[in-house]
Amino acid sequence: MSNKKDNAVSSHIQMPKLLLKRFHNEYNRFYYYDVKNKFIGKNGTAESTNTELGYYSVGMEHYLRDSIETPFGEMLSLLEKTSFNNQTLAMPSSFETTTKNFLYALIVRGPKFENQMNEAEDWLQIFTRQEQHDFIAYKGIDIAKENNLLSNFIVTFMINETDIPFVLSMDGLYGYSFNNYLVLNLPISPKITVSLFPKHYSNRVKQKDGSISMFQINKSDDVMIMNQASFLAQIKRNWGYVVCPQKEELERLKKMYICSK
């Protein structure tokens, strides 16, 4: 007879393998900044980064895979077949809902949300850590959907035309100021972010034919500012990693952070 440990799977705590592997370089590795230990590693992989054995149950892993990650992955596959020579992009009607569901899952899988739930719901302490993680993720996604958490934002993309790659933190989502408005970004590759703009931008993002306009980033300084926002947001969490296919950008971010202290 096998015990629960024998059936445990290695779970990605917050950022799933789906996105992490998109930041691999030509050697199927990425560089990573370890927030807690303050060093840059060179042999990070999507398979092993941000994982813990038995963090979620097999059932929860299947739910996240089937209901959240696979639909979002299908959207990314469509995107990969798209030419970005045009300034607009036609996406399925389910695109915005699928993307926001993926973002909800990222938010509620983070340690910050877990701590908030444990403080608000004392009774969770009677369950095992795995049962707590399952409940918090499932219930958190449900609450976010019910409250339409990101209803004030519309979804589009930013295309990075520079030589500096976007970095990806374990939180994934970060905010920064764009023309004095809060914009939320989720890098989905070193060259593309999913970007959530306030509804004030709807006339610039959504076209009459249903297609969406994309934003092209041509200045290296703009990419560096976005990367700094992502890096510092993860630093504030005091845990996790920031990954990048190139070492140079992580070195710049680390140096910037040390010099700013």
C-alpha cells in the first residue's frame, strides 16, 4: 500500500512551467536571480524552478492544467502563428476571459494571498498544508471570477522590438505607469507581454471589427523600466526568482537594486 508521499507530484508553486519554458535560451536553460539568497544562477530550468513536492494534490494539478493552463496555452499557440507586422490582431472571443482566469490563478497561488487567506480563515489550520494550498487556489480563483477582479482592464499585447529581453518573475504580473495610467504586464516571452490597459484606452485598443491593437516598444529604456518594475515587485515579496534567457539584464537589475538601497 502506497502513502500520500508516494503519489505526490512536484508542483509549481506559482508560476507554471507553461510560461517558464518560454524563457529558456538556446541551451534549454535560463539565468535566474534568487531573491532570498541574492545571487544569479545560470542553470535554471522550467521543470525544476519554483517547485515543491506535494505542494498541490494530483487533483488540483489536473484542475489547474485543464481549466487554467491548457486554455491559456492554446491562446499562446495561436499567438505564435501570428505575424506581428500588422498593428492589429484578431483573437478568439474567449481570449480575454481565458487570459484573466490565468492571471487570477497566478495571483491566488502566490504566498502573499496564501498568508492573507490563512489570517482571515483560522479554521484552515486544521487541514494539511497541501489541503490548504488546494483550497486557497481553488477558492481564490472562484472569488476572483465572481468579483470580476480585473473588470476595469482590457487585454492586449506589447511587442518588444529591442535587443533587451523581458524578464519573468514568479509573480508574473506587475504594474507600472504608462502615460500616467496604471498598466499591468505579464511577460509571456522575452519579446511579448500580455498587457492590461485601463478601460480609458478601449478606443485605442479595441477596433470596430473586433480585433485588438498592439503596442510596439522600440526604446530600450522602456523595456528596462518594465523589467525594473517586475524585478522590484518580486524583491518586495522577499522570495522567489526572476528569470531571463540572458545574464546581462539580470546583472543590470541586481546592480541597480544594490545601488538604490
